[in-house]
Amino acid sequence: MCGITGIFRFEGNTEDLRTRVTHMTAALAHRGPDAWGTYTSRDVALGHARLSIVDLSMGHQPMDTGEFVISYNGEVYNYIELRQELQQHGIVFATHSDTEVVIKAYQVWGKNAFERFNGQFAFILWDKNNRQLIAARDRYGVRPLFVMKWKGAWYFASEMKAFDSLPGFRREYDIQHLFEHGLLWNTIGSDTVYKGIRTVEPGTYEIYTGKADPSVHRFYSLGCLPQEPPASFDEAKEELRGMLRDAVRLRLRSDVPVGMYLSGGIDSSVLALLTSQVMGERFKSFSVTFGDPDFDESSYQNEMVSFIGSEHHAARIDYDTVSENFLDVVRHAERPLFRTAPVPLFLLSKLVRENDIKVVITGEASDEILFGYDSYKELKLLQFWARSPQSAIRPLLIKRLYPHLRHYSDTKAYGLMKLYYEDFLDTFSNPLAGLNIRIRNNTVLAAALNKELGVKFNQDDLIDKVKATFPADYEHWTLLQQNQFLEMTTLLDGYLLSSQGDRMALGHGIEGRFPFLDHRIVERTFSWPDSYKLNGFSQKHILRSAFRGLIPASIIDRPKLPYQAPDLRAFIRNGKPVPLVEQYLSPEMIREYGVFDERFTARFLRRFSERSSHQVGYRDNMTLVFLLSAQIALYWARNPRQTSLDERQRIVDITEKTAA
């Protein structure tokens, strides 16, 4: 992976343009610690911080082929096959890199090339002859690309902190978008929580020609390739095993060693098995362990390590570890968080780097595509219950929703849980689907915001905004398919892949690869019957069935548990906030930043002096992490860390003196 930057239509001299893109690239040095370079012409500049994975001696960027220049972040895993196909068109290659394949594919197939790429990518490509700048992003938003128009010029970067290097610029929250992020754990469409900064949406490319606004084109949307489902469940199991194996095979293509994240759950265990089979040799695996037994999964991790015989390394996490690293984690995330789960992943990537590994296979997206999230179970329950709303039997299924949560099976608590879910019987099938419950839980954040800002929750406005993102066939999908679309375009793209995936791994220069996000698997499984994926309340049913007998039964049969880390327990000790919380949620800092209501924050913190952090529920955990991380994210926007590049690592320095 890498960090990419770009500037278009800058009204200044070439040397100023070169200096500016260099400073932007320096802010992303952690993403590409191996080398860096710049390309500058009359009004276009591209920067690149390189993490060398493929074709280590060549493949330097920005890459200039004479007709095109590219700064590219990602991997196109089928580049070998594409290279062979392009050679049949008479294309000659000067390197063995996938970067050159991307350029030559665009040269031959134009915008249609993007549909041929199997991988994760974001790139900025300058077409010299047509004087067009093309910004593109992969199907599912694995790799980020942000855009900002400022003082007449367009700026591009893998991370927003690159914009902080611009003289006179300072990131500020768009409060309405901040609230939207609080409700959904992400903003909708191309919006971000910051004024004037947006993202290139997944599955799209944008063309800049110097006009006021770019033209935006979509080359992919989930469910856009309808397929006939397999003839039987057994056929689907065999197909899933084959697709996953091939996805792993492609993602093991690398000129450096590849490691494996091993959580102890079924997703990473399946990928570890397939990695072992494809590689045919011992590899390094990495996991997180916790001092708190409520979060620790090391027994399952160790069982899988023994099963595949990997060389295993573990990062030990405790309460102090979380609070001591949270400041840096939010700097890399660049946005408010809702859990401390990114902290262990940030420290895990550090451990990976210390063990001379740059690439790891990891199991993200299985929950989205194989219905592993709780929202799928809740929707299925509500849909079943709504067919007979007066039934006394159907709502009893609430007790089976979450076997790992004691209060769900508690007879005394059942009445309250029934009342809670009963409120959704009339709304569960509206366009927000499973998001309705998430939004309801998070509307408390409206009370936390500064009243003078005038932010209010309007569900109709939110529905209209979400509906604008729907593809043409959305209404013909099942309710659970609709929820998959929403989970993938909100939680996956804007939160999990960024705050926990891309940012935490590349905070230490580690590239994560996600076999479950191979677009062939996503599209193929999307067409399968819902019951293949959620059988009763058995989540990821087909994955468990397909690999039963191939990995330990204890892992196959263990209850689904969300990945989590200590939240309140890390920030509240013996009823008192730790220094980090005292500083960033102090009345003085709350007043200075003006985002949150001072009295709400003070009352909220006082409640923890009255009860143990073990007695606090989901909402209070989420609210504290949101308040704290929102303050810290704004602190970093106002106080950017100064970074520099080593001139000895500059491998590309191209300046075209004449008009490009």
C-alpha cells in the first residue's frame, strides 16, 4: 500500500507546486515508508509515498509513461493475467509491477479497464494528451481517496491530514455531517465530517478537466450483476470453498512475505487454513490477546495455530494500553470513533512490522456478505413477528438473539426487551432497514451537541439521503439483501475498512488484504438464498457448513461474538476518568472547541462516579468514545503533527517545464 497526493489547477509556479505536493506527501509517510517521489507539470502535481510490495526494484511512482502519469495506492491482484492479455494487444512493458499494468490497461481499454481489476485501489491518473485528471476508487472502498477544492485548486490525498500542510488551511467539522456520522457510524455518499472535504465514492471514477466540477461516473454497484443461484446448497458450499481458495491465492501474490491475522473466529480460521494450503509452507500469524477475560479469545487462536502450525505472535492489550495509545489511533482514524477496537489493531500492525512482515491476510467483510451481523437476525425476527404482531410466541425469539448477552435470556428483562423491539414493528422495512435500530440507539448524541449549533434529528431527511444512494434494483431485493447493501455502504466502507482496516494497518506501514472482498465472491453470494447465509439464527451458515470437518469444530460451533476491546474500563478507573478523558472532555476544552454541550458532558461524566464501568451499557460506552474521539480528532486537525521526508529516499523527481 502507499500514500498518494495530487493537486490540479494550482495557480502558482512549478516550484511552489512541487513544494506543496511534497509537504502533502510527507504527511502520509507512514503509509509508504520505503521511498517517495513527485511529478510536477504546469498545473498538475502528483506525490507518492511507497510501501514496496511488488517489483521492489522498479515500479517506482509517480510513474510516467510519456502519455500518462499515475500515483496509485493498492493492488490489482489479477495483474499477471491482465498483463498477458495486454501483451496480446501489442503492449510492451518496462517493469513487472501492477502499477504499469493499471496504466496500460487504461491506455487500451479506457474507463472500461476498471471493471477488469480484481483488487483494492485508489489512484490519480493524469492524461497528458487529453488534459484530464482521473481519480478512481475500488468497488468497496478498501483504499481511501479524499478530495477538496480550496482557493480555486483541487487537492487529493489518501488521508485528510495531508491537507493540513496547506498554508492557511484548517479542517473544521460540518456539524450536521458529524451528527450523521454519529447516527450511522459514517456519513452518506461522498460527504465527510469536515467542511469542504469529500471522498471519491467506492466503485466510481471522477474526471477533472478544469471546469468547476468534475463529472462522476459509477462503474460498479452491489448487485449490478444478477446471477442464477447454485442448484443446491451442497453445490453452493463447493463453490464457496473454490472461490475463497482462489481469492486467497491471488492475494498471496507478493515479492515480500505475507502474514495472517488470526482472531480465533471462523473467518480468519478459514483464511488461515486456505493460506496454509496454498502456500504449502509455514507462515507467520498474528493476533490480539486481552488481559480482561471478557475480551480474550486466545484459547481459540492457540487451537488454530496448533492446527495449521504457523509461527505465531500476539499483542497483549490491557486497559492502560488502550488509553495510552488512543490519542495516536484517533490521529490516524481522522474521525470520531465509537469503540476502542481500532487500538488493538493499530498495535497489532506495529507487531507485524517488527516481525519484518508488510502484508497480512485478514477476514473483513464476511459478516456483511454472509449475514454475520446482528442486524440481520434482528430484521429476520421483526419480519417474522410482524406477520402476527399479536402473537405471544413469536417475540419469545428475542431470548435467542444474543446467546452471549445474559440479559437477553433473562426472564425478568424479557418484558423490557419486548417493548424495545416492538417499537420497530412498523418501521423495520422502511428504506433504512437494519439501520433503524442503530439510529435509535445513537440519537442520544443529539443531546450531546452544542445547542447553539441547532442540529436536530429528521428521519425523513435521512431516509431521502440514503435512498439517493440506492441502485435501480434495490426494491426488488429481499429485506436482508437490502440490509447488506446498507451495511456495506455505511459501516464497512466508511468505518470498518477505514478506521479499523486501512488506517490502523498503514499507521505502521502494513498492507491488509481481504479475500472475502473479492468481487467475484461478493456478487456470487449476493444472489444466493438468504437461508444459505442466515439459517434460523445461525449466522454465516454456509461458511460453517462448507468448512465443517476442515477446521476445529470448537471454532465452527462457537457463538458469533463481535470483535471488541475495553471502552469504559480503559477510560474510567474507580469511578474517575483517566487523564486523557479529563483533558479532552474538560469544561475548558469543551468550551474552546464548541462542538458539545458543556452541561451534558459534565453530567455524563459524573454518572460514572456512581456505578462501576462493568454496569454501564452499550449507549454509554459508545457515547463516551464518540465524545472523546471527536474532541481528539478536532485537536489533531487544529494541531497537525509536523512530518518530513528523507531526501535520500526520493526515487522519482520529475518536473516538466513546459505545458503537459
